[in-house]
Amino acid sequence: MVSLMTRLVSMIEEKDEIEDIQAVYKINGFRNRIKEEKFKGKLERFCKGKGRKILNNLWDLLTTKKYGLPRTLAAEISQAKTEDMMLLIIYWLYLLGDDFNKLKNDDRKRSLGFITAVAWFANDPKQCAADLTKELIELNKTKPKKLKQFFNHERYKKILTVTEKSSKIKALPIISPKQFTEHVIDCVIDNPNFINLNKDSEIWRNTFWHQYCGDDQSKISRYFAKHIFSDEDEDLVNANKLYYNSLYKITDDRHFILYAQREFIGKHYDWYDPTLPQQIKDHNIPWDFDHILPYSWAYHNESGRAKSNMPNFIHEWLTSTGNLRAWPYELNRSKSNDKIIEKEAPEYGLKNKDDIYEASFIAGRSIKEWRKLEKLKNTPEYEFHKEGEHWKIFIEASLYRNLEI
């Protein structure tokens, strides 16, 4: 934090001449900067006054409102790999000044979405922050009244657009929820091979569900090629890579689970402060990521090997966000492997299964499929790994929850 505020004050000090983001100070450079009495005094006064207000506004932007981030996700944005992005944000807040309180709800939501997208989807957040800072500096000089709309759709598209073959993709393109839903349903649920599925079907031999997408993959890849690269046909190979990486991100990244369950986490873990030094490590987090359909139904816990006849295809959905929930540590440890969902958790105000479903963010179309699985023989002897029809139900349950998230 001291390094971040030092960089911010340096940028403010050189506001009229600044063109780029202030680079991270090396150890000797930082020591020398702090030794300058004039600068040191300015830094101390700033941190006690405007700096404190900026940080309060930052936390307000990231965590308040119904759509705000849970504290643990907000704290991650300030970590080392996104420190430059954090500097950009607090410099933007400095330039906004009291106009921060005049931000409309749409401006706040759009800005938070932009910031989160870069934090989660950027391959190179440092370069994103550097490019965006140049644009922010220029906008402040030419159109300062437009600062409230700085984080907008057009500017995010610039991060994605590649005009030179040697250029590196700075961030993964984000598939709209509508596109993603249509794509997954078309290539899995409505796929004739899935509809007529049995335990001997060819599909089970695939390692990745994307291999079964056929023509729909081309549609998404061509969309990426057209909007990101200059030559749609020549860059289809690169677009295919982005397609795979984007889908993996959406189906595998646990950030999405925490965001979907933000109401439950905020209600019961409001005391948890992820910014404290002792809370940084994963083992200090008061929740687990629980496999809704128990891992042991498909894999041997002691060895991690798949049970006999268990297809590769199942693993994709067993470990995807669709089959994981953020769940209280002690509840997860006490949950036996013979059940999918507990009947109740009164210590967390969850009086019945409907409450459990809501807290677990099992919603929409996925509820029907999870309930089908719950009606199966839920005992340790139940051999899920031998039941092809049950595999299909599980994939639909996991997939639909992924879409809901």
C-alpha cells in the first residue's frame, strides 16, 4: 500500500507533464524518494487526507451496492499482479474528486464491470493498465467532463483489438451470457448425440466437452476473429485458441462462484477481513469449495484415480464451477459422501433444502436436475460410475448451474 500511494503521489506531483503510469520503484529508488523531506511530507499529508478519502471511495465502488464484489474478491484486485490496475483506478478516483459522489448507478456498475473484467480476464493486466493510463491522462487533458464514463465498452474493446500480427492479446474476450448459453445448449444439451446418450456412446471418450461442439465452435471463433483480428479467415486459428481459453475461464474460475454466492458470504462472513496479513493464505479462509455431487462418486479419494468405467467427459463437469459451491468449512467437513445436499443447516439460518439451494446458488433450470440426482440411491454403495443415464443427468445439472452462475 505504501508503494502504491508513493506512486500515486508521484503521478499527482507531475500531473502537468505526466504521460505514462508511474513505474514501480526499485528498492533503492523507493528509499531515495522517501528520503526527500519535501516529498515525504507531501506523502504523509496526502495519506491522512485525500488519500484516505480515495481509498474509502475505492472500497465503496468495489463492495457496496447489490452488485458489489465480496470483500475477498475486492481485496484480490489490489494484489501484486494487478497493482498497476489498482494505481490506474485510484488515479482515476483522484481526478474525479468530489464527482465520485455524483456517479450514476449505471456509471458505477459499468466501471466495476470493466475493472473486474480486466482483473479476471486480462492475460497482461500490467500492459492493460499502462495503455489505459495513457488514455486517462489524455482524456483528463482534453475532455475532463467525460471522466465519469472513462471505463466504458468502447475502451474495453480497444484492449481486445489486435491490428498487428505480432501484437499480443492483452485480455480474453468475454462471451455474453446470451451467447454462452446458446452455445453450450446447442453443442451439448441439444446435440443429437447427447439426446440419445447411453453409457456406450462415443462422447464419453472425449476429454473435453468442447471437442463435441462442431459448427457452433466456428460461429463463436469467427465472431472473435471478426471483432479482434484484422483478417477473419487468416486469424481463425488464433480465434479458436481464444475460444477455448474463454470457455475454460468461464467454466473453471472460482471467482464466479464467490460472486454468485456473494449474498450468503456477505451475510455470514462480514467479519472476515481478507486484507489482514494473517488472512492472505488460502488455509485461513473460513469456507471450502465443496463438490455438490461428491467427488468420491466418480473418483477414488485415496488415489485420485477414476473409478472403473468412469468416462473422461464426467471430469470436465465434476470439477467445473457448476459442481462447486463455497460452503462453510465445518459444514463441508461434516457432510458425508452419501448425499448431494444437506436437509438443513440451522446454524446458518438454513431451515430446509430450499434454503440450502438458495445459499448454494442452485437456481433456475439446474434445480430440476439436481433433484433428480437426489432421488437416486444416495448411499456409499451407490455405484454412480456404472450408470450412464445418471451421468447425463449430472452433466445437465452441472451445466445448467454453470449457465446460471
